[in-house]
Amino acid sequence: MADYILETRGLTKHYGGVRALEAADFTLKPGEHVAVVGDNGAGKSTFVRQITGVERPTGGQIFLDGAEVNFADPLQAREAGIETVFQTLALADDLDVPSNLFLGREVFRFPLGPFSWLDRKQMRRRTLDALKQTAVKIPNIDNSIRNMSGGQRQCVAIARAAAFASKLVIMDEPTAALGVQETAQVENIIRTLKDNGEPLILISHNMRQVFDLCDRIVVFRRGRIVANLRKENTDGNDIVSYITGAKTGEAELAA
């Protein structure tokens, strides 16, 4: 096994004259949960778009489980074992939970092109296994997504990511639009992923959440990584100082 599940070296993204990401060196160990924080426009989303194949980097290298990768699109990243839960969730409102979990990855009893038969029993069984694995509680998986609460919808998206991620799960503000109770449910799922040894990158503005759920905190500011700290070696005020620029210079992870 490689030392790092994910590593970037000098990852850079320019949009014309705009330097959205500059020389980002990032590592993620097996089983580690790392928070990526920063103000709006700091480079967090740009960073995620490069490592998930949404965009092609201007420069730098990406390594997944020790092997260099160059994803042409998100499908290649997904096939390599990276699953991402974006704020938009990308769920089909009119489909039930199993159909959403296997959207684009349907299991067929008879693959006959347009006349293929779905293996709904296997998809349903594997959906229940995925929900159990992530401790997601959905009262009726046959309900359409449209009839579920925001928290339930978020949990379905997370369960889908965890079910198919063989390398890494990335979550982009997974509780931003949720209430207190629903947020607690999502956070419990993230803890379950930690217990299961699943590596995770969490993008969040919630400092309490960052310190509760993650081992390490990486701060982006103006397209650069300006701090890389273990949570036990810092506090919320320290992190905010790096986000706002009150503290300057790079804070490297203690050995």
C-alpha cells in the first residue's frame, strides 16, 4: 500500500490571467479525514475540480494510491475509486433509493441493449447493505427522492458515495442547507466512515464540524495552501487567522 491515498504536487489551475490554484502540495493518508477550509474564492472548489476530473489542471501532478493519474472527466475519477458528494447532490427526484444509488451503474439480469432487464432484487439488496454500512436510516427505500427531507436526500448521496468509493470520498459542504437534527445525522455517518477506515476530504465552513470530524486541517487562501495543521495543534481562532490573512506565511504540519 502507498503512503498516501491521494497526493498532489504543484497542482495549478489558471483561467487566463486568473490564478485560481497555485502550486498546491497536498497529501491524504489511508483512513485519514482531512478538512479543506478557506473563504469563498480561496481555491477549495477549484482544487476539488482538478482531482475529480471536472477540469484539467494547468500544471502539477496527481497521484492516487501511489500511481499518477490524469483524469479526462469525472467518470474516469469515479471508475478509479473517487466518489464526490457535491452540494447539488445529483439525485433523480422521481426515482427511488436503489435506482439513485445505481444511477449510471445499473445491474442487469439480461444485458440486451434497449431490451435489458434490470436486476432490481440485487440492486435493492446492495442498497440495504450500503445503508447499513454507513448507518443511514431511510424508513422506506421504495419512496421517490422527491418525497424525502433534505437530510434524507443528503444521506442517500453519502451512502451512494461510500458504497462505490474504493479509494476516497470527498464531501463539499454536506450540511450547509440542513437543520440541526439532519446535520447530526450526516455527521454520524461521517464518523461511521472514519470507523470503517474510509479516507475523506471534507470541505466545510463549520469550524465546530471541522474539529469534531477531521484529523487535519488544510487552509486555502487566494489559491494557495497557507496552513496544514493537526487539529490538536491549533484552534478555531488560529484557523480563522489563516483564512483571513491575519496570519501569513505557510504553517507546515508538525512531524
